[in-house]
Amino acid sequence: MIFFAFIRYSLKIGMLMLLFPLRIFPIKKNRILLLENILNFDAQYNSNTKYISEYLLKNYPNVFEIIYPLGKERDFSIFKEKDITPVKLGSLKYYYYVMTSKFFITTSGAIAYIPFRKKQIVINTWHGGGAYKKMGLDTTNNFFYRLDCKLTAKKTSYFLSSNKYFSDIVNRSLLISYDKFLNIGLPRNDIFFTDYSDIIKKVKNHYKIDENKKIIMYAPTYRPFKGNPFFLKHELGPYEIDVDLILKELEKKFKDEWVFGLRLHPSIAELFPKTLDAKIINMSDYDDIQELMCASDILINDYSSTMWDYVQTKKPCFIFAKDLDEYENSTGLYTQPSSWPFPLARNNQEFVENIRIFDNEKYLKDVEYYFNWMENYETGMACKQLCEMIYNIWKEENK
């Protein structure tokens, strides 16, 4: 384990030295680079960086030059009607933009290898809300990984937080000091505080779902690679969920017609069988899971932070966690699933029973208690507050 950590850290130091000459280029004060995914070169236009970009375009037109890296398989034409400059993630041009952008905004902490300058502002919006799967130094505390975390923390100017409990975890596990936190929630979750009826129509039209039918979406996360975790590989979990049984129980309980959607984590979507049961709608290729959550009437989750996003809607979320004991012993969780407001099942019979006895009034009370306990920072104003801060920094430097 420590050998692989040493190799990764050495490669980052090597990359740091390789990129250092790019510091010769001047920083452009109005240039903002927004990066959705730095880990697997599959960056796309979604998550926090998409919603920040859209807010800037609408509220600060012609003020900022927006740079948006995309993975090599992504279609650059999606920006044809937008004032956004796309660049291929990992290309020389990408690194040029990284080193000349005043603001570097990411959803990942993997920035130790970039030789940022003091005048650059590095903002980490993170890729998950709540506080569920263990991360950082809470999963491994070897010497070289700690050095990596320290280097990353030093380069980070601001770190967005979804709740106080999360801030405490990040402070400990990623070594981010409290003075760097922006306690404003996640930009992608602002959507849940708006009228999203048009988005519901958009999703249902995309999948040809009758507007009167309800959607239950199953969005399980990956499982850690059973080999060395430093290879950043992910595996499928035990997803043996009985679709027929659940749909029948939903129709009994809520007296509606239901469709079953499957949304896999991007890192495992390609590992799943291409042919699915005719009753299942594969939603894994949809480019924005926030829109899918808007359209879904119920979410089924396991250990993904998707549940934190979804609970902002106050719509029902259920947990189906067949490998709960194994997962807690391997990856580990920060809080006991029994403390979450979501009905928990380890098998299909328990899941059906949870639907049968579901009490929405009790659920909403549990959600409210959960928000208070976690000290929820989500208010639907994250984009506004962050972009105002960015604008004020830019304005101050251009006096």
C-alpha cells in the first residue's frame, strides 16, 4: 500500500516540475476554468461546475471568459450556442488554461500536481454532499498520502460545504482548515429550490414516459476495487433488486402507475450488462442526474451521496443495502444508516415492507430532524453567493 502511495506522490511531484515552466504565462484576471472531473479524464458538462457556468452566463454576461474541459469522448458542439471555450482535458492547451486562469473551480481534490500561483483562486465544490462514505485520511493514513493531502490543502483557496458535519469531516480527513470553508451548500442543488416542472416534462419526454406515470429511480453507487484502492478502479455491487415486486407494491400503496429507472454511477456504467429487463429504463446515459432527481418521485439509494441531494426535495428516498455489513467493514461509513431518515432494507422483502408501512408525515419530520442534526447549509443560493464572491474579487482587482 505504501509503495503505491509513494509512486503516486512521486508522479505528482514530477508533474509539478514538468508544468512549472507554464508559470511564465500571465494570469488572465477574468478567466475561469470549471472542471467537473479530474480523476478519470471523462469530464462532462454537469454537476456543480455546470450550474456555476450557467449562472455566470446568465447573470454576468460578457464579464468572464469561461473555459470548460471535456473528456476525449465528449462532444464539444454542446457549447455551440454558449459563450464557453471547450478544451480537451489533459491536453497541453488545457494545462495552459489551468495556469493562466484567475479562478480554477473543480469538483475534486486531485490538484497537488498543479503549480498554482498565489494570485490564483482555487475553489473546490466537491462531488458529494452529506457525509456518508469515508474518505481521505479516514481510509488510509500512510505517510505519502498525508503529504499529498497537505499539498492539496495548501493549494486550496476555498472549499464548499453542504453541512457542518461534512465540514468537520473534511477538516480532519482532507486537512482543509475551517477558514477556507464556504458554508453555502452545493451549486447543483439550487435546482431543487426552484419550480422544476419543465424539467420533469423534459425528462419524461426524453424517455417517452407518460406524464401521469410516476418514476422510481434506483441509483446505487460503486464498490471499492478489491485490489489496491490507489488504482482508482471501481466494481459493481450486489444489486439484486426485485423490480416486479417493488412496482406492484408501489401501485398498491400509492394507487399510481410506476416506471422503474436505473441510474448507475459513471465509473461502473460500462461494467453493467447492456441488455436490461424491459421494465427497466436505463437512465445511466442521461447527462444530468439532478434533472433525473427532479423528475423522480422516489429514489432508491445505497451509500451514494446522491441521497443528500435528493432529500432536499423532501420526496421519499429508500435505502437498499444488501451488503451493508461488508461495506461498513471495508469502505466504512461516517454515520450509521439507522440514523438516516431513509427507510433501510437489506433485502427485497424488507424493502417491500418499508413501502407498505411508509408514512410521509413521519418521513418529513425525520428529514427535518436530520437537517438540524447535520446543520444543513443548502438554501438554493449557492450559485448566487459563490458567483457574487468571484465577481467581487475580479472587480476589486480591476479598480
